Amino acid sequence: MARKRQYKNLPTFDELIVPTLKALKKLGGSGTIEEVNENVYVIARLSEDVLKIPHSDNGLSSEVDYRLAWSRTYLKKFGLIDNSARGIWALVSNELDVDNIDKDKIVKTVRESHKKADLKSNTNGSETEEILEEEETTITWKEQLLETLLSIQPAAFERLSQRLLRESGFIQVEVTGKSGDGGIDGKGIVRISGFLSFHVIFQCKRYKGSITPSQIRDFRGAMQGRADKGLYITTGTFTREAVKEATRDGAPPIDLIDGELLCDKLKEFRLGVNTELIESVSIKPDWFIHL
């Protein structure tokens, strides 16, 4: 943590609690993690330099996003927000007066509840590990997966991208990978509801860093006139300016899949990722009463 303390403008997780609530309020009461975080960046006036600070060496998650995960967890433990199975976070009540929220009270209450739980169960578990166990587990397996992806051959990564697109509903997916083709690695067709079809050109880049706006512009230049949409897949991340460039008005749209989303999709389609479900059995005595 010593390296991160040198950044004076890097907010602590408790300083991001109220901005998180304000972001949800601004979004109408609910939003995805990406939507919430993006609004927090603006509300908290976080600079690009602060947003670029990585949480770990592999750059999978920024330190700000990691601390925002803490903020959401504390808010959920306190009962002000909740999240659905689809990853949507929402205010428990849209009538919440965000301006009168006491962040210190939230932190103190959650920490005290965990201390009481530890005493009751006679455990000495770390509060940090308990509160962020899910976040840490997610980051750990994604880090391992990205390291694996970075170790395979470029051609193998292209074939993996091809398989992923096919699993996602694309048809006629071809990997071209021709040198001097402007970075275009393949093409395919995506169908919407079985009626509408869009020709898509994609680029897949194994990268341990952030894709810049200039790289997005180069890819757009190569795809222009050859497809309806572009798709950029990377093991790295995209800068905020690159994201804006990808959706710039008047320019052919480019969809972006960064390393984190790539991991989620590989997990969803079980491509090199296994998920073990543990059965939990509970008895419902009231059900038997009505027999």
C-alpha cells in the first residue's frame, strides 16, 4: 500500500460512499457497476491519473474501482443498497436523502456488527477478508485467467475469440489475421431475434495495459466501409478517452470487451473456466403444516 499512499488525490473507500449513493440517485435509483463507477468518477472529480492507478501489477482492476467495491459492500451491509443476480445495484429506497448521509456512521455500524458476529461465533476472522471475500475471490480467478491468456500463442487467442463469438450467437465467424490488414483479426455476422443481421469485424489483442483512442481510431479506419460494426477484444483495459472514441457520434460504432468482461464471458460459456456449485439444503416446516 505504500506506493498508493503517495497519491494525495486517491480517495479512501469511505470517502466514496456518498458519491456512490449520489451516482445511483443520478441514474434513477439503479445501475450496473460500470454505470455507477463512471458517475462516481465525475461526482468525485477524479483525475485521469488517479483512475489509472492499478490495484495490482496485472492491471485487471484500478485501485479506485477496488475501493468502490468496498463502498458498495459497506452500503449493502448497512442496508442502503442491494444488488440483483444480474449484477444491477439499486437503492433500497429512492426517497433516501443522500445529502444527510453520515459515512462515518455507516463504517462504524458495519464494523461493529462484524465484531459482534466474530465474538458470537468465537472466530477471529479478519474483517477485511470477510467483507470483501467475494470481491477478492473474483479478482483472484480473473487474474489467473488473464495470466493464462497472456501465455498462449496469438493464434490460439484468435481461435478463442472466434469460439467465444460463436457461443454468443455469431455465425460465419472467420479468423483472418492477415498482416497489414489494419489490425483486423476476423469477421462474422450477428443476428438479432433471428431477423436483423449485422456484419461485424473484430480485433483481438492480448495486452497488459490500456488501449488508447488512437488505437480505436486506427481500427475504425481499417473497418470502415467493410462492416456495420466493430468489436475490439482485449485482455487489457480501455482508457476513458478510448471508450468515448468508440461511441463517438457520427462514427461507425465499436463495441469493447476488456479483460474483466472477457473473463466474465468465458466463465458464462464455460470456456476454460469451471464453476462448482455447492448444494445448500434447508427445511421449510411451514410447508408440511398445510399438507
